[in-house]
Amino acid sequence: MDYRRLGHSGLKVSALALGSWITFGGALDRGGARRLVAHAYDAGISLFDSAENYAGGLAEEWLGDVIADLRLPRDAICLSSKAFFGAAPDPRPTQRGLSRKHLRDACDAALARLRTDYLDLFFCHRPDPETPVEETVAAMDLLVRTGKVLYWGTSEWPAELIRSALRCARTNGLTPPTAEQAQYNLLHRKRVEFEYAPLYDDPGLGLTTWSPLASGLLSGKYAQGRIPEGSRRARRDHGWHDGVLPGASEAARDAAVARLADLADALDATPAALAIAWCLRNPKVSSVILGCSSTAQLDANLAALALAQRLDPGTLARLDALADD
């Protein structure tokens, strides 16, 4: 396993992380979740990601139970959670957003579900137009100062709002955001590669990225109209995004996936491993979050670590052009 600094912070996280969206409390039962976490830890994964709204809080609860059951050393792992949407299916106004009240309550609830005293990373899951950024920054700073959170960040925030949070923290002597958690894959790149570009070197924003396979599209399992039983697309739930490669037809998406499969064949690799390896080659990415539903799938994704080291400039250029042909 490769370990990378989270931006300019001193925190090192595993280059591949294990997420719990859709899987914990969804595609997996509790026993499957236990096997997956144990396998991930044995493979060197140290970052485990969740959020208050994943399975209505059940994902965090299962993750906490599994970590306790496996007796994983707390000082050897990093726990990441997020707040904005609330844990209830139809949350009251006080139970969602980025107000001081909700962030404090959400953090306390996450700590209880995860059975821990602190979160290594706590993300503001979406921007909140109804809460002043100054209030959000002050609330996150208080969570850091009280020891409940070590580092805080944003998720899917526009760059200008991140700059506002950084200015607010700098002006008032508060803890600034350390990282952004953004969607990043071969078909969804512009925000990470262009919009956030001025934020990496100064102030040193870190990145944990999600959906490296574009909701499974880049794995090739949906090629030629296939919809495997039990897949995210078959369930048509919030785990599938028709918005990948916005503005393109399904035929254009399928063509991009076919080109990826051809490149993978030439490297004796799977399309999924190649897509993840491409994400890993971005030096600004601290950790790529995997959404696995079995240990076999996790092993297949872990192959991306070695594959990333084999990608030559020509292959990278062809991958970069994948959605542009």
C-alpha cells in the first residue's frame, strides 16, 4: 500500500480507501461488511469513509461495530465522516445543513455510531446556501478545538466557496479546511483538474476522491446494454448516476468504456483497475475511495496500485483522451 500526505497537512492516508456508501446497510450484510473491512485492513487500507446519511446512519453503525469486533487499533486507522443531509429519511430543519447546531449534533451522532472518541476527517458534505460560511467555519473550528475532529474538509464545494472558508479561517485565526472530497474519474474530471487547481500548492488542499469507476460504468459491466442483476443500475437507486459524462449519449459513454477496455487488454489488466490506476497517477489525489461489495472485488481494485506504476506517458495520454475522441 502507498501512503500519501493529505495535502500540506501532516496526516498520511492510504492511497486507496474503503467507502461504505450503498454497500454497508445496503448490498452487504453485517458479516460481509466485517469480512470486507478485515480484508481491507490486512491489505494496508487505513482510511475508512462514511457519512451520516449512508443507509440512514446504519453504515456508520456497522463500520463502528466491525472495527470494534475486529479490534483494529484506533491509532492505525483513519475514520472519515460527513454531515449535511441528516440521518433521518425526512429530517427536520435542525437536522440537516451546515449550521453550528447540526454540525455539532451530527458529529456527536457519528462518534456514537462509529464507537470512537474522535474523527480523523469530518467533511461538510455539500455547500449550504442557507448558512453563512463564517458560521460553518467557526463550528468546525470548535469541533477541532474540543478534540472531536482532527481535520475538517468540504465535499463537492465550488472553489470560490472553499476560498471564502479559507479567508474566513485565516482572518479570524480559525482552523481552515484541509481537504476536499470530490467525484473524480475518467469521465468526470474538470472540477478536480481545473477548478481546484489554484488551491493545491497554496494553501495546500488535499483530495479524497469518490466514484473512480463512475458508478460502475468504467468497470465495463454495463457494456452493450447489460444490466447485471443486483448492480447499482439494476436497482436504479442513488448509487447510479445517469449524469456521468454529462451531455453525452449512452452510445458515446459505451464507446469510451470500449476504448478503456481495449487499453486494459493491452496491459493485461481489468478496465476497473486501469480506471482506478489513472486516478492514482494524479499527484494531487491523496486517496481514492473504493465502493466494494465483496473481497474479490476489493482484490481486483487493489491491483490498481501496481498497475499505476506501469502506466507510461503514451498510455496516460490515451486515457486522458478517452472521453474526447
